Amino acid sequence: MRKRVHIQDLQLGMYIVKLDGSWLKHPFWKSAFLLDKAEDLKTIKQSAITHVWIDTTKGKDIETAATITIAPSTTTTTATTTKNTKSSLTDELEAARETLALAKQATIEMFNDARMGNSISLDETGPLVDEISQSVARNPAAMLSLTRMKNKDDYTYLHSVAVCALMISLGKQLGYKGDMHALGMAGLLHDVGKMAIPDEVLNKPGKLTDEEFILIQSHPLRGWEILKESYGVDDIALDVCLHHHERVDGRGYPDRISGNELSLVARMGAVCDVYDAITSDRCYKKGWEPADALKKMAEWKDGHFDEAVFNAFVKTVGIYPTGTLVKLKSGRLGVVTEQSEKTLLKPKIKIFFSSSSNAPIPKKIIDLTRSQETIDSIEEPETWGFDRQHIMNLLIEA
């Protein structure tokens, strides 16, 4: 049974399943753990938290004289219903960076549990999904831009966080009527089966052997098996985990199902997974720029992706996603800072460099919906001597 108790009634030996308030304001990155250290009890009592939820089946119960609130046991953490106001990219980047740092730590811990053969606790991952969802609601470009900064060493963990954010964003674009929290959770858990794959195969920089490729292709089923044994994992997460590598033409894996046999959430998972994978630096290749990735995906969509889902995804991230380096007809280089609500072809651009003089120019925001300027081409940052961090810095200054 779960009970909400005041922190003054908290005792060692209790099992905490939730700390009231925003996850970012908690003194611990975990929301569910056995309170067995005196210093942790002291930290909670000195924090801004006033109440916590405990599970009496996993730890010590509260004294009957204390004031408590009893709630039915639930298997997942429900998403907050707090209305999120829109925020600027600059403002949200700061909050998203904090969320991402905690998300990485939590995902590493979750995946390590899976690697050790332990079940996954949604008590710990639920608040993480809620924070990502709130960031996406305020400004989706912030979280999605930051997740692109991952390197080949933390790819597996931050890829899961990125797909979580993409699933929530795509769900909003599609007008998804189901549980948005469940969509995000499915994105976060979709690749957990990779923890059953040896590191030397998962992170091999060279070409895989036939045997190694078959082993890699087993990760959706291995993940499904892990999640099946984890308390509270719902059918949406199981479906996306097992079927995010299926294709609409039936040439995917592991079940080779196609068309209407594929659920909407599985088709969404396929698009989100591929997009983040091909735009990320991996141990065996450098990631494509987002706009180039969308062009490639458009070429594959007839056999690989559901057309309606892919078109909605393009609207979600934009034809020129935030952070894309472009060259305008005037020869000036700029980075996309914001999408236009009027047309996907005319985002806001922050110009900062002249291609003709090969020199910096005063930074200025141009709204292409109110300008005669047009985008001439998508540019690789490295071609002009820039890296992703330079582009990110331009976004932060926007």
C-alpha cells in the first residue's frame, strides 16, 4: 500500500516511491529507494520537500498516530497536469540541460539494472518522463537540440532520452488521444534490449559479421523479455520495444509484420528511433545533419515508414530543424533558431557569417516569413570550420 506522509514522520527503513514536487528540485536523482542512510534522511528533512510517498510492502510502515493519505497502488507515475507556459529557446535550454543531465544518470542506472538481470522500476523512471514531457511542452527544440550533442560513448543512454522526447512531440503533432506519458515511457525503454548485447558487438567500430548482425537484431526481443518481467510496464512500451525495427513493407525485424498489423505507436517508434540514430555520432560513423537526415528518410518512407506518421514527424521537427546551418541566397550563413507557425520553409535564422568574405558578420535574427531572403542550401558545419558546440553556442545566445 502507498501512503503520503509528512517528512517529519519519515523514518529509516521506509521505502520511498515518490518525492512530492518537481523532480528537478529533489535532493536525489532517484525518486524511489530504500531510506537506509541517516544522512539521506537528514537531507530530505532539510530540503524544500514537505511530503513523500512510501510503499509499505517494500519497507517500514508509518506509525498509526501520524497523519497519512492512502492511495491505491499504481504501476506507473502519471504525468503532471500542470499547464506549461511556452518559453523561449534560450530560457528552456537551461532547464532542459539540467533535466538531460539527470536523465542520463537515471537511464544509465536503469540500463545497468537490466544488464545485471534485474527488473526495471517505473517508480524511478516515471518522474523522468514527466520532466522531459514538461520541457517538450514549453519548447521542444531545446531538449531535441541538446540530445544531438551526445557522443559515441553516451549514445545508447541519451538516444533513449531523445526518442522519449521525440515520441511525446510526435504524439502532440498527431493529436494522439492515448496516454502521452506512456508514449514517452515507451521511447525511453525501447532500446533496453541492447543491454543484453555484448559491448564489443554493440560498440564495434568496424563491419559486423553475419553472426554479430543477427545478435544485434535480437535486441528488440531481448528488450521485450526484460520489460515483460518488470513491474508495471504497459502494452505500449512492450509493443514499441519489440516492433520499433519493423517496416511497413514487412522487411523489418523481428516479426516481419507490415501495414495495418503494425500499431500506430510502433510506427511512431520506428520513425523516432531512425531519426535520432542517423543524426547521432556513432562508434562507426558520424551523424548526418538533421535536414539531410529527413531528406534520406523521405527517400525511404515508401517501404520503411508510415507516410502519415513520417509527414507528421517532419512537421514536428521542421524541414530545417532547429540548429541546422544554412546558407541564404545572399551568401550569409545562419543557424535555424525557431520554426515558423506559417510555413516549414521559412524558419527564423540567426545570421553570423559571410560565405563570400569568409568572415564573421554582426549577428542578427531574420524571420524568413517577413524577408525576401530564402534558404539556398544546407551546410555542413565542418566545411566552414565550425563544430556542433559552436552552433549550440549560437542558439544559446539567440
